[in-house]
Amino acid sequence: MENKVLIIGFLIVFLRYVLIAGTAYFIFYSLKRNVWLSKKIQPLFPKNEQLKREIFYSFISILLFFGFFIIINIASKYGYTLIYRDLSQYGWVYFIISIPLLFFWHDTYFYFTHRLLHTKAFLKFHKIHHLSHNTTPLTSFSFHPVEAIVQAGLVVIVFIVPVHIISFSILMFGQMIFNVIGHLGYELIPQKFHNSFFGKLFNTGTHHNMHHRFTNSNYGLYFNIWDTVFKTNHTKYEEHYQQSAKKMYTK
């Protein structure tokens, strides 16, 4: 593999975290820290020890994710994946439909592996992520190496169905953005949207924040589908969301 490809791959994985999580942290935990203090879901700010731990484990996760990038790149080079680059190969309709289907696949994969991580056998690894009870954007990649590998396992999809390189890139950046929203510590989803039929399909920042606080509920990532089906939403989720959203959007 060319050094140029390795450098570009590492920069993509590294900058995805730094730019999205770092920018969110700068805005909400530095620039607007005092102005928006009353709007925070949990009123206190994490201590420096937590931030150092999150950065440490996030860097390890980034290295592991980069390792998966190398594996996928090599596998693709030798024709073992179904990643394609020519849009005409499967057409625009397939390309467009594949994007929401990729997010649904990831949400499904995340929900069930997340439930697995909360079993006795895997909780000793997942507890590293849960040491951050009061999350920040930096919590997004703060995983034990075993959990980081589980999280990266979503890429198995490129061995199963055709995935355009752009669709896959959208998934990678989209999941990072939603991951940061879930760990932000502020509720960004307006009540008007959340209270609509379409809005109810999606999770909110409060949803995942409550997962870190109470641990045994709210397992989904993007959508509230599987939490609804398996009745794993926290019983006071809606109540907590309404309070958080009201704080965020009240001047």
C-alpha cells in the first residue's frame, strides 16, 4: 500500500474526530461555556481527569479504526469487498436508497452489539466508556480497545452488499456527527420536530445522555425503532427530553 494512501487514511480518521468532536467541544465547553451553562442537560462540567481519559482512549480507538481502514483498503484492492466507485454500475436509484439503508444497518448493528456490551461478559470493557457519566463531545470515541473493535465491526457490510465509496463516507461522517450530538451534553433537537411523527423516529441528545446516567436503557444510536420495539426506552425519557429541550430553547 502506498504511503500516500496510508497518510490520507489516517488523516481522514483522525481529523473526523478532531474537527467534529473538537469543534463541538470548543463551542459548547469553551466559547459558550458560561453563556449556555443553564442549558446543559447535566449542570456540572466534567473534571480534567475525565477529559484526559477520554482523549487517551479516543486516540487508541482512532488507531484501531485506522487499522480497519487498512484492512478494508487491502481487501478492496484484491476484490474481496463490494465497494464500488462507478455510479453507473448500480445506478442513481440504488445509490440514493443505499444511504438511509446503511444508516438503518448501522443503527441495528449498534443496538444489538450495544446490548451485548452490557452483558456480564463484555461490561468490563464497555465500562471504560461509561466512566463518563457526564458526557462531552470527546466521549464519542472513548472506548476500550475491545469495544473499539466491536464498533468498527459495522464495516462488515462492505463484504455483504454493494456500497459506493461516497455512501460509505457519508455513513462514516454521519455517524460521527450523531455520535457527538449524543454525547454533547446539550439538547439540540427542537420540541416541534421531536413531537412530530417523523421526529419520534430519531433519538435525541437527552436519549443517550440518560443512557450514560442510568446505563440500563436507551441503547439506540440514530433511531428510536429498536428501543421502542424491545421496550428499552427509559420510562422517563420523554419527560427528561421535554425539560432539556425547553432549557435549550428558552432565552
